[in-house]
Amino acid sequence: MDASLPDVITLDGLRKVFPAPGGGDPVVALDGIDLHLDAGRIHGIVGRSGAGKSTLIRCLTGLEKPTSGRVEIDGTDVAALDGAALRGARRNLGMVFQHANLLDSRTAAQNIAHPLEIAGVPRAQREARVAELVELVGLSGREHNHPAQLSGGQVQRVGIARGLAAEPKVLLCDEPTSALDGGTTRQILRLLADLRERLGITVVIITHEMAVVREVCDTVTLLQDGRVTQTGDLVDVAADPHGPLSGELIPLPPVPTGVVGTILTCDYGDSGTLRTSEDLVRAAERHGAQAQIVAGTIETIGGRQVGRVQLALRGADGRPAGPELLAALTAELTEAGVVAREVAA
Amino acid sequence: MIETLQEWAQNRAFTEWTGTGSLWWSILVTLYMTAGTMVLTVLLGLPLGVALFETESSPRPAVRAANRVVGFVVNVLRSFPFFILIIALIPLSQLLLGRSTGPNAAMLALVIASVPFAARLFELNLREIPAGKIEAVQMMGATRWQVIRQVLIPEALPGIIGSITTTTIAVIGYTAMAGSVNSGGLGQLAYNRGYTGYQTEIIVATVILLVLIVIAVQWIGSRLGRAVDHRARTA
């Protein structure tokens, strides 16, 4: 991470334990989370359902008190606040929800103005700010419609504008695109990236969709069973073949059936010498094997090519490559910085 | 047929304008009792419904205990047959109003019966608001009072208007029973003159009028409810 950027969110040993409803073992939702998210970037937090994402959001917004640990947002420990101080601190954090959670009784403009109303901003200033936000998120002409009269993408634009209204330091997005179709998802993600550029705001996106992370995030953090199991810049995480996330960030299509040969999965993003999949094929041929690329994914993330291919290897006799050949080739590839694993048939 | 109608039209209930024997006066008394009861029911029942909703899962045990106690009282009052309630309340109206008959004495019983009824309906209306919408506003830094004023009431308003309509219609039915304490109104007229006095024309006229009043209340309620409803229409 860039050391020049200050942290805007710091989690320090964050734990949240819920007492079991039936008096059994308590449920550990967050099991000691340490996390530093720096200002002005888009951070992705991913995890399966039950990994602790929702609890993390509720702790960040102060809706849930942590069992122990610190939740610092822009230098304030939210976990230690109550009452009016907590309500004030919440204004540093804009929230965007999966289903937007707009009020049906208010028009788009009235929904956007809501955080300002709560903060006691005078009407004239409120109206000026709303006009600005409507323009910013591309909703001009629809601001007097009620949410029911807007499309899913427009509703989420209102949700984002509302999240930004009180000029928070952080925009926290909880599954912002999970209810949207592919095209709308891309528009919303582009909007978030654009807002970061224009406003310099820190964006935290909590999602289970790897595509979202690939498309807009600068950093990614994996949450598993209430712990952070991997965190870092997207480029580094995607290129790290040993980490749990690279496989999900760069998924492989299934190997076609009927392929003869020993299947070897090769991640070559880290290698200095083997830069393309052809390099891998040639390396296999130098060992006297016939190599065929049967599946592969190549992505450019942050200007760096990251690739993963599966090779079907056969010996000179046309039968699946034997253990000696495989061991020799794997050794050479490992030497060159490629991570190679045999796939069990 | 025509002769019967002409004969009916001669009934004093139709020709006199005032007094408990007049149909027209009785309509006004029924409308007065219903309107007065409903104003008090909304003023008392809506805060009670909000209180029941807000305190149900309070983190403070004392607040939760109070919720259970009030909820129990509400249930007891709701399970009282209205006819029994109005008679049981005669001493109370004697004490508070100095008399146990007339529309105002009846309204005491009507309010005590309809407030718990309406409060439970309002509580249900509030429950239909998705929790995420309330939390979204809490996350903006809203106080509890701001949440009530800016989220709970406006978001539940279409349902609340429906509940007020339903309660109003129930109260119109109760006012008829209030005739038993000489409240006046259409119910008493129908019972005293129509049923006890064998004047069929009065029974027919009061039934038709009550049906028309109920239809009108429902029509107004539905129109108002639709006017404030901005939720998506789901097929």
C-alpha cells in the first residue's frame, strides 16, 4: 500500500461475539480483525455469506457494539461513542445499500436531502447541494420522481447521491450491485470509480461478487469465518498464486472432457522469464512432452498481465505424461517463478 | 307499495328535525360520536401504537417489561365485548362526566374500546416497514424522534389511513350498541322506535343510512390511502 496515504478506517483487534440464543456456544462473528484502509481509494471486502461482512458493517456504523477492539473512522473510535456523539460520527460515513433502502414516501430529491435535513442544514443550502448531487450521479430530470417510478439503476444512483449528501469521508457500499443486472452493475461501478476520481472520497465496497472487485477495487480483503485471511493491493493479491483469492479473481473455465494427458495448472503472473502461455508450451516441449492448452484465463489487472492456464501434457508416446517428466517440468517452472500444480484426474 | 311508502313518510322520525326521535338528528349524533371518538383514537392510539412498536425489542429490560404490561392491557381491552364494556364503564362515566347517558358518556366507552384496537393495527402498519429503511436513516445520524417523524409515520401512512378507515367503520357499529346507554344516534332510534316500537320503516331507514355512511367512509379512506401511497404497485 502507498505509505503516503493516511488510513481513514483502522480496525484493531475487532471482535464481535453474539450470545447463542439457546444458551449454547456463543457465535463468534468477527474474530480479531486488524485492517487498515487508506484514504482516497476503493477498497473491496469480500467473503461468503456468514463470513462476517454484515456484522462488520454494523460495527463500522455503530449499529452494533464490538465485544472488543477499536473501530476508528477518520481518527474517531466509533466503538467508544454513544448517543449524540455516535450520531455525529455516523455523518462521516455515507451508506449505500443493496436495495438502496430509499423511503417510498419521499421523491428522489427528498431522499437525497434527507441526511442534510437530519444534520440541520438550512433549506436553501440543502436544495443547492441536492441539485449538485443530482447532476453528479446523472439523475437530472428524474429528481421529482418517487423511487417506485425509477429503474433499479436509477434507484441506486439516488442511494449513492444520498450517501454522499453530507460530504462523508467514507462511502460504505453494502453489496451495491448485487440486485442489478450486468449492464447496470457496470454503470454503477463506473459511477463509483468516477466519484472517487472527482471527490477523492474513500469507497469501501462489501460484496460477494469477484467481478465487482476486479472491475473497480484498488485493494481487496478476504473475510473468512470472521477473520481477514488475505488483504492487499488488487494487483498483488491477484498475482499471488498461493493466496486464496487469486483463484477466485482469475477463475479457470472447466477443462473440456475427453482430453488425454496429465493436467497441470500454471500461474505465471509472478514469473520474470515465462511471460506468456506459449512460453509454457515451449518449456514443456523442451522436456520432450507434447503440451496443449486446454483452459486458460489471462487478465490485465492494474496494467499487469496475470495468467493462469491448464496444460494437458503427453509424453512422446502420446500417453499421459508420467511422474518423472512431470517432476522435471514442475521443477523448471517453479525455478522460473511459475506456480504449477498437477490436477488430479 | 306506494301507499305503504307514503304512510311511512308520515312517521315523526322523518318529519321532525330535532330530538332523539328524529332520524335526521340521530344521523348527526351518530356522526358526532364517530368523529369525536376517531379524533381521540388517532391522538391516543397512534402514539400508543408507535410506543408498542418502538419498545418491543428495547435493550433495556424495564422498557421491555413495560411493553409486555401495556400489551397485556391492550389485549384485555380488545377481548372485552363492547356491550359489556359500555355497561362496565357506567360508574366511570358517572364519575368523570357526571352522567352515564348521552353521546359524550358513550364516547368514553367508544374511545376505550377503539384505542387498543387501532393501536394494534398501527403497530402492524409500522412492522411492515422494512428494517433496512429504518436503519438507513439511523445511519445518517437520526435521533429516535427523527426516525418516528421522518420514517415510521410517513412510510406507514398508507397503511395507517387504512387502519383509521377500518377502525372508523368498527366504531360506527359500536355506536349502535351505545344506544343501550341512551347515547342517542341511529342505533338507539332503530332499537327504541324500530324494534321495540314495531316501526319497520325506521329499521329500514337506519340500516340504509348506516350502509351509506360505511360506504362513504370506506370510499374516502381508500381514496386518501391511494393518494399518499408512493410504493410500487406489485401485481
